[in-house]
Amino acid sequence: MSAGGIPTLEDLETELGSLAGKRILVRTDFNTPLEREGDDVRITDDFRIRAALPTLQWLQERGATVVTASHLGRPEGRPDPRYSMEPVRVRLGELAPGVELLENLRFDPGEEGNDDAVIAGLVEGIDGYVNDAFGASHRAHASIVGPPRRVPSAMGRLLQREVEILLPLRTAPKRPFVAVLGGAKVSDKLGVIGALLDTVDALAIGGAMCFTFFAAQGHSIGDSLFEPDQVGTCRGLLERAAEAIHLPSDIVGLTAEGEVATFGTRLPEGAKGLDIGPGSAAEFGDVVMEARTVFWNGPMGMFEDERFAAGTRAVAQAVANTKAFTVVGGGDSAAALAAFGLDDDVDHVSTGGGASLELLELGDLPGLAALREGRSGDG
Ligand code: 3PG
Ligand code: MG
């Protein structure tokens, strides 16, 4: 056992005696970005498939028959050819020949509903279960929390590494520990901001969510995105941790007339902030360079548009250059790193966006708890 009493692949092998000839169900997170051209669907990034290979190969080397299962997108509980696993199956067939892949788990409403019938169907004819779907382990869905209550179960290598890297950030980070958070919605991040403020030495906040903090400070934000119902909470966080929280000192965006411009922290009427400014990018970069541990989640601006990519690029570059131990939360920040060609220059790119934030916030996830409780778990 490791990582807080959760069985490992070795524990599963011991429990089953041998894996040779056994049928093992592996819940993977093959929710990969897709590109459509007419009827043609292509995977644009196979990072999550490659990340599962160590587990799949380990099981195959021991003679197990490996059956994987994943969701893809949000098809809302009914079969939808646009979310067929076929493009994933093709890539998986190239990377891990012989591994089976079931159809999209979310074609059945019982997956998200955590239905007993779905769980029974999944474990039928199965000798053991492995959860390697870190990116979906914050969902209490049938394929995540059900099988561990029914069959011998373990975490896969990918899940294990995520937990072993992310959990110590809560308890024993090398200091200074700096978190950089961005993205559009502050409401998605308030929980993790609150938890991080208990452990970080500095928290830099960029992305559109900085405007809700600006509003909490009483600054004018023009037409920038913000969440009026979160202003009070942001004010509370600023009162609690004014020293630790770094907000941008300048902003790049569009004027009311649609011209690109740099503003201070008070935006004129009609202006819209879309990136942190050059001064803030340099400040955030300095904070990252001086850290010994860095966690980064969320872009600093609308980096898909080159005019508003400089802030995110500066943070990505600092995260790549710093000597600190660097962890990047999944989703958009991982995509930004890859777009700048810097994904090989960080210590860990998490396969889970929402999952890594929830693990940092709460210290546990439904998928981890199910594995820990195993067949003694009720419900
Ligand atoms: C993700 O891509 O974030 C995970 O696969 C979870 O997907 P979900 O947010 O649709 O549950
Ligand atoms: Mg998500």
C-alpha cells in the first residue's frame, strides 16, 4: 500500500495470486480534445492516452487481458456518434495493441447517476479493477466509485504519481511555495484559493478572474469579465491574506474603440481586459523564479489570440526556467505549455484540471476514497 492506504498494482497482483489470464478493467481518462471536419473526427492531443501506457503495459506484461473504459465529452446519457470512442480506439490500437476499449461510458445515464446496474455490467466477467483515470476521479460516477466495492481493485501508475506529487503540496512543499492561478471563472477556483492560502507563501492571480478581485478592491474594470456574486468572497480573501496575494499591476486589453492598449489597475469605461500587462508578467515571473515549489493552473489571458498571449507565455517561460519543483494543473495551462513548446521543461503536468484543484483543496477525491475503502465500503 502507498499514498494513504490505497492498494497499488503490486497489491492487486498479490490479492489475485497472478494476473496471467485475468481480465482487468482499467478506468482511464481518455477524454481527449477532438477536431471535427465533416464526418471526420481526429484526436488533437493524445497526452492522456500516452499517460496511461505504463499501467496498461505493466498489466499486459503479466499476462492480463486489459479492458479499458472512459468517458469522452458530455453526451448527456445517450448514444451520440459525435462522441464515439472510435478515434481514441484507433490511437490506442497504435500505442497499446491488444488493449480493448469499451464504448463511451456516458452514453448511459447510469454512469453519471452511479447506478448499480451500470456497475454490475462493468464488473461482469472482470477479475480486477484499476483506476488510472485521475482526471475523472473527482466525479462520483459509476465507473469511478462502483467497481472497488465489488472486485479487487487498485490505483494505476498514473493515478499513483498524481497523488504522490499533488498531496505533498498541501503538507510539505519546499519553500517558498508559489501558486499561480488564472482562468476565467473565479467561482471555480475559490475553494482551492482558500485552501492554498493556508500553505502558499505567495499566490499570483491572473486571467479574467483577477477582475472580480479588482472589483472587490473597488477598482473600475470597464467591460471586463467578472462575477458580481463572488465580489464579497474575494474581498474576504484579500482581507485574510493581503500579503500573500499578488494581483496584476497592469492589464492589456481592448479599448472601447477596439484598439489594443495597456491599462493600469483601473480600466476606463468600455475597455476590456484580456491579459496581464508586461509589468505584471515580469513581477509574476520574478515570484516564480524565486520559488522552490510552483503550482500553476490557468492561463493569464486569452492566449489563443496572439495579441493576448504574452502574459501566459511569460508565466509558462518562468515555470519552465525556474529551478523550483514545478507542477502544472491540467486543461488550459497544459495546452498553453504545449503550444509554447515548454511541456518537457516542467516536473509534472497533471492529466487532471478539475481533479488536481479538488485534490489540492480537499486532500481527497471520491475515486481515491472508493479505492481506499474497497469492498468494505458501504453504499
Ligand atoms: C476532464 O476532462 O476534465 C475530465 O475528463 C472530466 O470531465 P468532465 O469535466 O466532463 O467530468
Ligand atoms: Mg473538466
